[in-house]
Amino acid sequence: MSVYTTEITSAKIHSDNPIHQRLLSAYHFAKPYIEGDLLELGCGEGRGVEILAPLAKRYQGIDKIEGIIKQLRIKYPDHDFMSGTFPPFPFKDNEFDLVIAFQVIEHVKKDEEFLREVHRMLKPRGVALITTPNIKMTLSRNPWHIREYTGRQLKELCEKYFANVEMKGIAGNEKVTKYHEQNRVSVNKIMKYDILNLQHKLPASLLSKPYEILNRINRERLKSNDNELVKSIKWDDFKLGEPDECDLDLFCVVTK
């Protein structure tokens, strides 16, 4: 079963590599936080299971795509996987030491309920790690995202439910910056034809298909124009540091 789109990127699709490595970096940055019982929300195809699960006492993943969950159960029989939409979550109060939600909250309609549930499921002094795109670096509307956040917006939202909120950011080195700039120029060439600004006026249901087609064409074009750059980007070309408006992703650490 294949679920890969330009939103659900794959290590198997060469033109997806810069985005795949960007998403992969968050799992490496999470390693110092891993201990005890771990819950991953929106585990997808299991990009981070082999990185994080060996560091945890128990790994539990949940995702809405049943077909992928079935594959993960076969591939990783020593870990637990469940399919379902959320929130709410079918887990007990105070059940997990760590909850990770990488590139998930932007897809959730009820983001406040989502955070309340994360708080409920965490043990006392438990930690949650949340990543999401930095809206200030977004190149066009993504129809799969309900909303996107600035660092301040995400911090203020999390502070409603958590006493300790630390904002960090994921940025890239020169190679990543070069790719992002090439991507920006290419996207702007496409967007100039949207003279009526339909990307912000049409419902997401009408935009998802053309977005997928144009995004795939764009990534393949970037690969054709500079294949060595696209191939060469690795997860450690990204860095986790103090928050900056130019970060590609927000990285939020909250403690119950």
C-alpha cells in the first residue's frame, strides 16, 4: 500500500529527499528526551520508529490510516500501533512519560482539545514534543493544513494547558537555504498565474488535487535543475536552536 503524496513524503521518492530529511531531523533532535513510555501521535509510515523506539521502555503509535498501521504491526511486531482519528485519544490518564506529535497539530481542527488530551495522557512531569511548520516561511497555502502558527501563537496556545513551555526552532544550513530559495522562486513562478488569489479563497477540498499535482511537478523540476543538491541534503544539515523567524519548523517542548 502506498500513501505517499507531497504531504506524506517518502525516502523512496528522490525529489522528496529535502523534505523527508527535514522531517527526519526532528526525530534525531528528540532522542535526548526519550525515556519510559512513549506515544507518537500521527506516526504515519513509521519514519521515526527505528530512531526512537529502542530508547523507550514502550513505544505506542497511532495514526488514522489503517492500511499503514497494519503494515507497521507486521514490520515492528515488538511495538504497539493503533488506527484512529483524534482528538480524543483512547488512552488512560497519566499513561505516558513522553508524547511526540511531529507535523500533526496543523492538521487538527480542534487544536485546543488536542493539547488538553496530550496534557491528560502525560504522567506528572511528563514531556510533549510538538513540531509544526513556521507560517512565516510558508511559500503557499497548504490545503491539508487547517491552520499554521507563528512561534508566539503556538507558545501562547500551549501555555493555556502547560506550565512550562519552551520554544525552539529547526533551521537549515547553506545547502538547505539554497534549496529553500530555489523552491521559493519556483513556487512564485507558479503562483503568479493565480491572479485571483484562489489559493486563499477556494475550499481545501477543491485545492488538494491541483496542489498535489503542481507540488510534485515543482519538486521534480527542482531535482532536474540541481539533482546533486537535492540528493545531498541529510538530516544533520538541519539544526535545532533558539527560535528565529526564519526557522523552517517550530519545535515546542512542553512539560506537565
